[in-house]
Amino acid sequence: GITCVKPKGALYLFPKIDLKKFSFRDDEQFTYDLLCEQKVLVVSGTGFNYHKPDHFRIVFLPTTEELEIATNRIRAFLDGVRIKNEELVLA
């Protein structure tokens, strides 16, 4: 549900959220919910005037260990959202 183009010299990534696979209204809801639940701060793509509300920006300047913690929290968050979506479909 998340894809990303390899950066070319930048210090950040701009992953794309497949909004069809998750129940997020837009990138702003994703970033807010992620911050509230997992305490990971990313910025919505629309915060950088990205034309579609389906991207977020993550800087990879922190240490490898910090990035591993953050990406694991993002994965846990998305896994939890996916499970909730599946439960709603089955109900």
C-alpha cells in the first residue's frame, strides 16, 4: 500500500499512499493519525503543495537506528489500519 521512488541526492523520501487500500481520507489524516498513534512525525505531501493528497514526506537525516524505529512504527500503524479495514469488510 506504500510505494516510493528512490531519491536522487535529496535528504528526504516522498512515499505514496494507496488510498484505496487504506481508509484514510487524505494525506493529512494519515499524518495526523500516525502522529497520534505512533508518535512519528511526517509531513503531508499537500504541505509541500503536492497536487494529490496521497503522499507524505519523511526526512532520512536521523541515525539508522532512529529511522528503523520510525519505519517499524509506520509499518505497525499501517498493519493496524489494514486489519481494521478487513474487519469492517467482514462485518
